[in-house]
Amino acid sequence: MRKTRSLEQWCNIIEEQQASDLTITEFCQQRALSKTSFYAARSKLNTESSRFVQAKVTKHVAPTEQQQPITLAIGSVKISLPPTMPVAYLSQ
């Protein structure tokens, strides 16, 4: 029998799979899930929600040691920024 799941349920299922050491195929087989439905839900969640989450600073802490540069790595490209880079510049 076909079961309809909400996007919130699929989000939880996808998080469970990512936390497990199982491949998607193994995970879906163990839970009697359709791989096609799993991939469709994952794709829909990825397009509906951005992978970027706005963070909120809740507590400012004075550094106790020398700050390291900020390094961003995307694939084989690495960009290093000084630790004193203004937050306003980074948020643009």
C-alpha cells in the first residue's frame, strides 16, 4: 500500500539516512522505502530550502589566542581571508 509522507517526515528520513552508515539503497531496502520517492523528496527539499542558513550570534567571546585566517574551500578552490574581515563585507 502506498504511504504519503509530508516533507517534514521526508526531511527526518533523509537526516536519518545521512546519519547512518548505510547507502541510500541499503537504507531504503531496510525501511521498505522507494528509492525513487527518496530521491524525489530529497530533490524537492533541496530546491525548496536553501543550503545556507542565517546564523545569529548569541554570545560574543573575546579571543584567547591568535585568530586563524578564514578559509573557504569549494572543490579544489581555496580562498583565505584575514580573520579581521568585517562581518558586513562577508554578508554581502
